[in-house]
Amino acid sequence: MTMANLPFISLADAEPPFYAGIDLGGTNIKCGIVDNRGRPLSYLTTQTCIELGPEQGAQRMAEATGQAALDAGLKMSQIARVGLATPGTMDIPRGILLNPVNLPGWENFPIRDRVAQHTGRPVAYANDANAAAYGEFWVGSGVHHCSMIMLTLGTGVGGGIIVDGHTIDGENSHGSECGHIIVDSRDDARLCSCGHTGHLEAYASATSVARRTQEALSSGHPSSLNRCQEEGLEVTALRVHQAAESGDELALEIILETARYLGIGITTLLHTIDPAAVVLGGAMNFGGVENRIGKRFLEAVRQEVARRAFPVISAHVQIGFASLGGNAGYIGAAGIAKKQEELS
Amino acid sequence: MTMANLPFISLADAEPPFYAGIDLGGTNIKCGIVDNRGRPLSYLTTQTCIELGPEQGAQRMAEATGQAALDAGLKMSQIARVGLATPGTMDIPRGILLNPVNLPGWENFPIRDRVAQHTGRPVAYANDANAAAYGEFWVGSGVHHCSMIMLTLGTGVGGGIIVDGHTIDGENSHGSECGHIIVDSRDDARLCSCGHTGHLEAYASATSVARRTQEALSSGHPSSLNRCQEEGLEVTALRVHQAAESGDELALEIILETARYLGIGITTLLHTIDPAAVVLGGAMNFGGVENRIGKRFLEAVRQEVARRAFPVISAHVQIGFASLGGNAGYIGAAGIAKKQEELS
């Protein structure tokens, strides 16, 4: 995921209280300190080292948090609360990692309380996609809105929904799984990574972009991407984007088709939630709004929504790209910690 | 819509404060007084008389509320707050009926404030489907849960979503329009009453049941319902239900197909909201859970959800019929008034 270059604020300019945010992924732990207004004072990343197991993981996260606090010029005791975001499956109320696909060996681990023990601070626990959405909502692309949906386009399609300032976590910690809404109900619909068919993720993820391109190439479509096969290179969403930039028609059509599927899924979400904004995050942003292809992609999403959604909704909803990049997760986790403190 | 026979509670047994609820429809105004625990003390219904216009309508609603208060043994000044539920389109924050399809001539009318003037009480304004959902959530089938989705199966498919005790009203008062989530994204999908294609309502409403049956009959399917055509009777969802009760195979298949479409839509909603319960309300309940066909219908909905949703969700979510019948709207409106008072 792209890291947007967020400027750090100095301790002198920051507004207390301070919060730490941790974004735990299968590869890296991201950790940062933010002030009361969500402005980062420090940030660091360290490898997750899955193989060392969750007990050491919790300790390493606490150490990273302590280092981030030091980098910000703060002692750990000056951190009001820690926000911890992890992938699922999880039990948010109990603070437990259940069966996280990307963290093998970390099953059924009471991660919230262990991080709390090691940091000595209260820990708020959140789903990573919801935390990223909350970050964008708090200080990113959703900052001017009261409600927002974020879709994270990467290997899969993640989702986060915020209504009246609260994330929708769900009764089974499975709320806001927007990648798994059904966009194709036919029996022969595409297979999703979750094992079911017809989900948005099976059509709008980077994985799906690569797969659909591969299928088109295999069926003989002319494209500059055929050289990938010849050169033994994997077809990826990034290469599809690059080919589209170079004028490849198939690549562009695949990207616009992806936008249309997204538009279908977004329409369903709009008619369910009616949010002020939809924010598209994740690595697959086709260069973002500054890029010719990114712009066409976004326009095609908006067109499909305009074609399918209630006019009053499509006229008002703001659909755009995320602005915090890979910072959204730890900032959002810190924001959820702040919210939890205010409610406690 | 069926009116469940709710027992009235006497004033002596009731717990103050008291709330009035008004459920405005195209045909009738329903009005009742409930106590602090949502138990009705009185109920009455009067014709809407659309042709008299909204100014008189507001006055008539206030008169009905005053009468309901009297019937309960209360003066209007003893009613803490009034809840008013109307069909859309509407502007909930501003309290305005915008362009209600079922109330021609009542466009752009400040209905909340007019009812407040005529009753002399503060009025909380809500969408009728959300109010019905809130009624079931407060004292009906959702009473033991923290979150709930209600689908109202009638001429259309209405929806109401409650998360952490709050209805999702949306930025444009278009939240929880569950009938308009997309279950079939093909270009030749069925046309919805809203003018778009592939929406849940186009597959799972009573109108759709009648239409799909009619289509099957026209294409030569054997069925006892062919006599409708011969006798010049309209095919309705009720007649389809009756035919299924009498062993008609086509009728049963249409009902089970409806359940499968509902299961698709419900799966999408479950993956978005992850609620504790899904409640099916509205006139089209195939006799409810006490009825052989109603039971098979519900079972088929659950099966489709089990086939399509995350196992942890389908294992935990409670899917059942509503229990308040036509009382849900005014009770829910009163409940929203109570909630608004508590938050004010």
C-alpha cells in the first residue's frame, strides 16, 4: 500500500491528549503517535515476524509503541490510550484474534489485553479495515462528513462503514464486510476468496483484475500484456494499469469493467446506508485522481452509480480516493481509541 | 397489513412517561398511545383523506392523537412527545414531506412542525419503514437484540436497519432502503417500481410474486391458478399462497424462489451490517410461522442464507417473522420519540 507523505507535527504544536495507533498486518506492524486532532507526531514500521508467535508479537507491538512515543518526545505514560487494529476473524468485544488468515499460528489469542499489559495503557481493539475507514473519516477524505463508506481495493476488497461517527462492527465482528456483498447472484458467478460466489471482491479486487485480464489473454484478446505470458511475468493489476497508461485497449476495458462492478456494489451500499461519502482506498487506485487512468476509473464508478442509484443519492454522495494511504490504519486505530475514551 | 391483536394495558398498570405514535399511510392514519415500555394504552385508525390536503391532514392527525390520548385516560399535555412516521421521499432533519408517491398533493409540506403546532407537543419525525423496524426492535421480534434489520414484504419491499439502538436514516433520508439493493446486476434484470433494474423489491415483493406467477401461467405452466385467468380474477400473492396451501406445485415453487431471492438480499445485508436478527414483516408472510407454507418459506430463506453467508453469521443470526403486525409503525414512531427525548 502506498504511504502518503503525511507531515509530522512537532510536540510543541500538538494538542494533547495523545494516542498511539497500531496497525497489525501479516507482513508489517505500523505504529504511530497522533495528537487529539489526529495529526501524527511519529511513525515507525517493523516486521511482524509471524513465526515468533503472538506472545512475542504483542511484546514487539508494545516496544514499537514505546519507541514511537519516544520519537514523539513522549513517555508511554503520556499516551492516553492505544488503538490496535488487526485483520479478522476476530472477537472485538472480547479483544481476541480468532482465526486470522494472514497470521497463521496467532489463533484464539487475547491480543487486546496482552498489548494492554505490555504497554501499560488501555487498548481499544478494532478491525483493520474499519480502522482505516475511521482514519479517513477522522482526518482524511471523509473529514467533512458525518457518515462514510470506505472500500479498500487490494488483494481483496475490504470495507469500513461509519454512521454518525461510529464504525459498524457487527454482532459477530463481521460488520462492514463490503467486499462480500453479492453483485452477481447467478450460480456460475465468480468464486470469491471466501469460498462463496458472486461477491464484490471476486470482481473488483486487484486479484480479480489480474484474473480477468489473464482470462481475456488466454482467450486470444490482442494486448500488449501478452508479452507477460511470453516473458513468464505474472499479470498483475499494476501491469494492467501500466498497459492502460500506454494505450492498451484491453487493459483499459478491464479497468472500466472493474469500475462498473464497483458501481453496482456501491449502489447497494448507498441504498443501505445513504452515506455522505464513499472513499476508495488500497493499493489499486490506478494512480489516483492525478492520473489519467485513475481519473477515468473514478469517473466510470460515478457513472455506474448515477445509472443505478436513486437520483437524490447519486447527486449528493461524494465518491473519491482515499488520502492517507497506508497511514489510515494506525491513525484510525488511534482515533477509535480516542472515541472509546470519550465514551468511557 | 395484518393487525396483531396486542392487548391494551390500563392506565393504572402503565409506566409513565407516555408517548403518542402516528403512522401515516396513503389510506389510513394509525395512531396510538404507548407507555414508557412500549405497551399500547389505546389505538385508533382514521382515513387519510388525501384529497383534503396536508394542512387538514396535520389537523386530523392531531385530532386523532388527542382522541387516542383521551381513550387512554390522558390529556394531551400528559403526552411527553409525539412520534410521526410517514412514507418518503422526505427530509427527516427538516421534518418535511418531499415527494411522497402515496400522498399526491402533499409535496414539500412541513409535516413535523404542523403536527407539533396542532398537538402542542414536540414531534419526532421518522420514515415509516424505519419506524416499523424500530417498533419490532423495541417491543416486537427484535426485543432481545442490539441490532436488527427488518424487511417489510408488501406491494414493495421496505427496509429498516437498527444498529446500537439507532435507525440508519441516511444523509438524504434514504437510509435502510433495503428493497433497493441489487440482487441481479444483469442488464435484463427485472424492473423495479423505482425505475431501476435488479433490485430486491423486483423479486421479493408481493407484486413480484404475482407477476412471476402470471408469467409462468402465460408460458403454459399447469397450475390451479389458471382458473384466475379464466374467471377474470387477478393473480395476487394471497391467491398464490392459497394455491400453495392446496398443493399447487407452481405456487409453491414461486414462493420458494421468492425466499431464495430474499436470501440473496439478506446475505448482502448481513455482510454489511452483521445484525443480531432479521425480521420479516408486511402483509406477505404466507400465514406466518404457524402456517405450513409460511414455515417452508422461512426455512427456504434461512437455507439460502446458510448457503451464501459467512458461517459465523448464518449460525448466529435470528431470521423470523415480525410480531406486531400493523401496530409496529405507530409503536415504533412513539419509541423513536422516546429515544429522541432521552437524547435531547
